[in-house]
Amino acid sequence: MAKYPLEPRDGALRVVVPQSDWQRIAAIIPDLPDFLGELPPGELAPEADTAIIDDLDQALQAALSITQDHHVQVDVQAAVGPHGVALRLWISQFAAVEVRRSVTIIDGQPHIKPGVEISAVELEHVIDEILRYLIDRPLTDEAIAFSLPEETLLPLTHALTDGRVDDVRLLLDNDGLAEVPPLLRALVAAVEGDALIETHSAAGHRILRLLLTRAGWVETHTTSDAHIVSTPYDRAAMGHLLTVDLSEHLSRAHTPGHTGGEES
């Protein structure tokens, strides 16, 4: 009997593979990221045995073949509180395969759990699959984008955190601000979770950093002139952002003569 048949669940075909067999399957996947190849504490690497692939369910074999022939890779690492996930999606022109591990955060450090979940995902459902791991947090009235010079934002954040009202006022005056941006207050109050989404293809490398606050998810990045931009995203806007990004990578990966590059 073939091992690990895929079964429909939550919008994709999925199967859980125990650690010992996953390590054997992982041996045939090129350029596997560390978070998928790493062994859990106390686990020993099995002997190399790539013959296991012939024992797998045919649908699972077909899905895993995408790791050998794909156009785009998307890595997602996300956590809320002590619970997190780390996954990679290999995306071809028509479908995708995902390998996901669960992670527990202890004292700020990720600890992987044994075993993986492998999923076969239709191309049209890839964005929904990514959003699955980002909890839905509606935006509040504080969710107003802002941009500040790095040299202002960092000391202002420390002053707010420490409750140094006079220093906050001085920093605001120096930058011509009437008040602390409401979204910054939400960021300082608490960051409940975070997500890092990295997209790789021949067209380049794009990184999306997100922080979960009481105001909603916030994307942050530093501009070429050393400003830190913070932009709130609800689920629909985040889905649109990811869709545009993935479409660009897929279309540029098919452009003849494209040499790739680096994006941020």
C-alpha cells in the first residue's frame, strides 16, 4: 500500500509525514531551507534512503516533483504568542506544493516540532494558503500609515516605552510633529505576533515583514533615504499585495533573458 495518500482538508490536499520518513524525503529536495531540514532536539538523522519516494502515494510523488521544477519559492515564518509555523511553497505555472512545520516559541527562540505537513495547492489558492497562517485582525482607528526618519523613530520609540514624556515632546517638536502617530502607539503598546514572507525567483527576492498589533497587521520597511515606513493592512489588502507580488514574480520568471535581481 502506498504511503501517505493526500486527503482534502482546508482548501488543499494534505498529509502529515512523521519525522523519520520526512528526513528521507528531504534528501531528494534541492536547496531545502534550514527550518525544514533541521532536526528536532533529540532526533537523529536516518540513513540516506531515497528509495522511499517510490513507496509514496502517486499524488504525493507528483506534488513533490514541483520541488524539482518550479518558478517561484515563498517562505513563510509566522508566530502569534508561543505558536508558530515555518513553511515553504514551491510554485509552478499551474500548482504548488507546501511543506510546513509547527514551531513553539520558548524564551523568544523557535523550537521545531517533529514531522511535517505536505500540501498540494492549486495555483489559484496559493494566496489563501499563505493568509491561512496570518490570523484575521480587523483594522482599528489607529491604523494610519506613517513614515519617520530612522534617527527619529528609534529614540522616539524608546522614549514612549520608558514613559519619558519630555523627551517624546522634544523629539516630536524637532521633527515638526503635533502628536505621536497613533499606529506607533499601537506598535509600542504590544507586538502580539510577527510574520516574515520571502519570495524568491529568477526575477529577484522580495521580503515582506509584518507585525501584529492591536491596530491590525503592520508592514514595515526602510527606504533608501533611511525612513521607516509603517503601513497597516487588513486581510483583503494583504491578499492583494501578495497577489500582485506573486504575479510579478511568475510573469518575470517567464520573461526570456531575465537575469534576476534583488528586491526589498
